[in-house]
Amino acid sequence: MQIGSKKWNNVIYNGARELGIQIDRGKIDQFGIHAFELIEWTRKTNLTAISDPLEIAVKHFLDSIAPVPIIPPDISLLDIGSGGGFPGIPLKIMIPSLSVTLIDASRKKVSFLKHVIRMLDLDNIEACHVRAEDLPGDRIFNNTYDVIVSRALSSIADFVQMSLPLLAKDGFIIAMKGKITDMEIESVRSLTKKRSGTQENSTGNFNIILKNYRLPYLKSERSIVL
């Protein structure tokens, strides 16, 4: 199977339907361009360890669009640790009205992100070379984003703690991982309770929603913590 072939496109189309998401052929073509550039650039710099076209379609693109049903249009979205552009660029393709900021600590990865944005002629999206840990101290980013998302995370609690100062009022955080343990959920719950009790003028209105699903074709377990 080749990236951009009819078979590859059908993997995206049918896999999206399995996730309850409708996608048109134009968006699938954009995914194909992104995927092709990802493979080309990976020959020069380490963007992804995945080289199989099926796995690229499923693990990168279908997994990235899994949150589409819960993300409203016309809002601002921050993708922390975007790497090869996941999930931020596929989400922007699926919901064009999003205002998207992609950040990564690797200058080479940010160069790739800017290249793909140009190739796809996307507007209202930018890629920034910045460490996520430095964002909460920058007033430009504080209380700015309606949705903050990340797939490149080791600790959900660390991601939430980093994201809270950047979150706009009534915004929400999306952590995308494999299987989630009860201990991880409790650590986030404890963190948000502490935040509610210490933050000035806070309503304490934090809710945690866990959504489990299986990736199409590969059937590996995935989780969204909202």
C-alpha cells in the first residue's frame, strides 16, 4: 500500500466512519500530502519511527481526529508537543475554522510543521519553537486557548498542570494516550481540586470525562481524558 493510493485513502475514509466521523476526499488528499512529506523529511530528521503506510494512516491520522466530535468550531486550539503535526494539523484540516497554535521544543520539527502548513495552504495556524514548560510564564499564552491538546505526553497530571494557566475561561484540556490507569485519573482529580481551592476567583468547576476507544484496523486501546 502506498500513501495517497486509493487503498490508503479508503483506510482513512472507512476508519473515520468507524470512529463516527465523516470525512470527504479533499481532506483525505490533504492527509496524504502531510503523510508523504512526513516520510520524506524523516529520511533527514527524526520525525516519526512509523514507516508502514497503514500504521501512519491509523496511528497518526485516524488517532489524531478521534477528538473531532467533541471540539467545537471557531475556537482557539493549542497543540503541545506537536512533533510531526499530530494531532493539530489533522484537526485543523477537519475543522477549518479552528485557530491553531502548534508548539514543539525541536527547531527541526517546527521547520517541518511550517513547511506542511505552506504545502497545504492552511491559514489561521502557526508553529512556534518553544518549550511547553516555558509557556505558563509568558503572558502572550496565558488564559488564551479554548482547547489544549497533546498526544506527546508521559504524565497526564504534568500536562494538566502545565495547561491550566493557558486555558481560557470555560475551556477544556484533551489528553490523548493509550490505556489510562485509575491512579493517573486520581492524580488529575487531586490536581484540579487543589487548583480549585487555591485559585483566586475560581468557580472550581473542573470535570473529568474519560473516553476509551480502539483504533480501527489495529484495534489497539486508546483513551481521551477530557
